[in-house]
Amino acid sequence: MQSDAPTILDKPTGPKLGALIRKRRKGLGMTLQGLSEAAGVSVGYVSQIERDLAVPTLGTLAQLAEGLDVRLEYFIKTHKPTDAISRAAQREQFSLAGSSITYEALSNDYPGSEMSSYIMHVPAGYQSETVSHEGEEIIYILEGQIEQSLDGQTFTMRPGDSLHYSGTVPHAWANLTDHPARILWTGTLSVLTVNDQRRLPPASTEGEG
């Protein structure tokens, strides 16, 4: 356990350091005592940092980052306004092994961000499994036709239609047509992380069956 003298960090452009640490800790279901033990920092000092009553040295911050299973950059990276813009002609399309859906990331994954957003390219014949999870989702049909099931009720959705629902309600969807579809998906949860920390929609938008 240790009690460090304060150090000066770069002026943050987003949420305060204490809020970032607390949000990450609670997201992991970790108590102050649990973080204290995982990071090797006294519980009183962790509490002070979370309340922005103390500023840790980079060494202590690195210990906290390790205890919270994130990189140090999660807390100290400076984000520029240009990081937030997504140019249509420059967006990389990517997919996951075993999935026929292609994604375009629209959201900016900065520390403390809660929303993720993607354009999803859905091939003809795609069907998802029925799932439920924490968080919420909004889908907006850009092109094609989607059959969306929500708590046992099915909606036929066409371009311009949208649906906003809680992830805790059992849901599934399918493209039963002979043509591809495009969906704008926005959600408030992190389910899967790929190389550059982009967060993908939940399992309901990845499984095929």
C-alpha cells in the first residue's frame, strides 16, 4: 500500500479522472476494497482519487489501470476534436470471423463514453438468435427490409423505420429478403472489443441460424 504525493497530469478534455476510475470500477462490479487490493493502493487513497481530492502520480495511476484491466492511456490520452469526426469515404469496413455482417464504426470511443454506433451491412438470408442483455438499443433502417422480433412480437421494418428498446427484452431480427440491408445501430453497452477498442453490437447482431 502507498500514499503518493500529487503530480500534474495533462488537462483532461473529458470526464474527470476520479469519475473515470469510479465508472470503470463499478462497471466491473468491483468495490473500493477490491480495487485497493488489485492495484496495491490504500483504500483511503483510492477513495480520495475517485472524489478528485487527490491526484495520483503516473506510477499509482498505472497501478490503478492494471487493477481495472485497462491501459494507462485510458485515463491520460488527449482527444482532439478531429478524433470525433467520421468521414464516409474513409471509414474502414470490418467483420468478425464466422460472421457475414460487415460493420462501419461511427462512434468515437473516448474514456467515459457510453454509446456505440455502427452501420451494419446485413446480407440476404441473415437470421440472429434471440437474446437479452443489459443496456438499450436503437436501430434505424437505412436500406432493405428487416423482421425485428421484440418480446414475441414481430415488426416488419423498412427504410426510415426505427425501434428503441431495452436490451433486457428478448429480441432477434432477420433479413428474410433476397437483397442486402443496411442498419444504423446505436447502443449504450460494451459487449465485444476488437483491435482498436471499437465496441460491437450485442450477440443478437452477430449470430446466424
